[in-house]
Amino acid sequence: MKAARFYDRRDIRIEDIPEPVVQPGTVGIEVAWCGICGTDLHEFMEGPIFIPPCGHPHPISKESAPVTMGHEFSGVVYAVGQGVNDIEVGQHVVVEPYIVADDVPTGPNDKYHLSKNMNFIGLGGRGGGLSEKIAVQRRWVHPISKAIPLDQAALIEPLAVGHHAYARSGAKAADTALVGGAGPIGLLLSAILKAKGLNVIVTELSTARKDKARASGVADHILDPTQVDVVAEVMKITGGKGADVAFECTSVNKVLDTLVAAIAPGGVLVIVSIWSHPASVDVFNVVMKELDVRGTIAYCNDHQETIKLVESGKIDLAPFITQRIELDDLIAQGFDRLIHNNESAVKIVVRPRLK
């Protein structure tokens, strides 16, 4: 079968590899669509980061580069392993793409996403969504309604990232949220916030992303820092109070500074983006306003609620897909476009299986 394999920085190859073996306790999934994530782009441009370098296998997966990429994916079950009796062939599913030790519990109150040596399917090994088929441990497989188109279902994974950031913030309905950056995660996070009843202000430079925030209806106010004083506008919108909560989704220090300045005293700042470089924070402002600064990584028991929001119609994922491509076009029409021309692309999804 065809798969996108990461060898090293700037070296991803579309290759033929053996189909996965559906072992006891696993589910065989024919991948329908897989999104290209910002993490994938960082691996391509700056990696290996999450991907174990060649010759340095991951302590849980025991794999190192080359590995199959892709962790935002949907598909159809084609086989179930021995012992799996609550998933059926033909079901539509998405995957919570974790690699954690087998003895790590994944119950409602377990913080398995913070467990030692945690990594992700599609980065740390165990196959990936940028391939025709994958076999995944049952505990990571989430059934979804067949009413959700499978290309849209591939966005449930990044939507769950937004849900976890929302949960980490402690925000509640009628609060005002300021989202720094309207890339894929910022937009999907904003969709979660709107579905939860918050007033959402987005700050963004890109015309395409501002248009997408406007067209999708995920923001009440869209501010361009090249055209307005974002802090002054936030104060005007909130009657001089400031935002109750802010979410940093850019890895840009100037955006971080703006968010700190625009948050109300006693507010919460959530760092959503994964920074590959050091950052500075206005600690004086953090102290004087008694701000809470919180990190967030991926998701933890967020998929169930995220899927419900989509199945109930509270979130429409269709507007966020800007391009659909084939696996053979992954680099030229996918990675290169997102790196060099992201004005025209928000979320690109890939169909790994040949027609």
C-alpha cells in the first residue's frame, strides 16, 4: 500500500509498504482522509521533533525514522482483531492518535496525555493516516455517525485540540474570549468557543484567514493588528474590562504580548501553539493583573464531547476545508502550498487511497 514516509528534514517519500497486521485488540481502518497539521509542517521544515530520529527508536513504539506520517484522519473499519466486540466492520471512525505505555490508564480522570514518553501515531510510529490502511489499538478508536462526511471527520482531531484548550481555560458561556491567530487551530478553537456560548474576538493578519473566520461565523469581532490597535479595540468591545480569557495560537511573541495586555485582571491566558523557539512574557503585567498562564497539549478525554458537538450540528466543519488532494501530491500541493502560500489555504486534507 502507499504511504508518506518521513526520513529526515525536507525528506518525505511516497512509498509502497506492507499492509498492517490487525492483531488482537486492534482495529483495522481503511483511511478515507487525513489532514495536514502544523506539527507535520514543523517536522518537515525543522524536524525531527516528535519523530524519533533514525537510529534512536521511541521507547514505547520502538520505531525511528522512517515512519509513516499523519495523525488527523478518518476512515472505515475493514477488520477487527480478536477481543474487539464493540466495533463492527463498515463503521465510520476517527482516531485519538496517542502512543502511551500499555499500562497507562485512560479513564475519565486520567491524564494519560501527560504520561511519560507520550507521543502520537503518525509521528512516533505505529503507522499513520497518510497511508491507505492502519491498525490501531481499540481504546483510541472513536465511532462517528455516517451522517458526518469523512473528509470533515478528519478535522475532529484538531477540533479536539480546541476543545481541550477551552476546557483548560475554565471559560464559561457569555465570557469574552480573545483568540490570537486564525490558522486551522485558532479557527476550530473559535468554533468550539462559539458552540459553548462565548463571545469571540479573533486577531489575524491574513486576508484569507480573516475571510474564513467571517464566513464560518466563528467570530463576533475580527481585528487586524495592521489596521487597528487590538488592545484598544478589545477594551472598547468589553466596556473597558478586557477579555476574560485569551488563547495564543501563533507562536509569535508580538501576539503573546498583545494578549497579555488585552486580558482583564484575573483573566486566563492559554498557550495553545507549540513553540519551537524561546518566548518572552510581560511578567510585570502578569503579576499586576494576577493572570493565570496555562499550557495545553493535544486532548484528554475530549473526543467524545467534540464528536457530539459535530453530530448535533452545533459545529459545521465543512467551511474549514479549503483543498482536497491525493497522496502523490502531498508535497507539491500540500506542504509547499501551506509553507509558501498559506494565504490561499487554511486546511488541506489528503486522500491516501487511490481510486
